[in-house]
Amino acid sequence: MECHRAIYRAIVRKDEALAEDELREHFDFSSKLETEQKLKGIVARSAQGDG
């Protein structure tokens, strides 16, 4: 939620560079989370097959 607020503030202030940096940081974070979740799913499925 805080990230969305920071992006909104940067847009309102018309600080294009800051808005872009905030967006990049947000999507990098989201991408990392998604990758971690996928890896956990793969590991869990793999462990079920070993049992």
C-alpha cells in the first residue's frame, strides 16, 4: 500500500523520474515475490513426488 502511495505522490508532484523509479522498484519487488512463490510450488510438488 505504501508503495502505491509513493507512486501517487510522485505523479501528483509531476516528478516523472521519481514516479518511474518507484514503479520500477514496485514491479521488481512483485516479480521477485512471484518467482519465489513459483519456486516454492515447484519444490512442494517435487517433495510430494519423492514420498
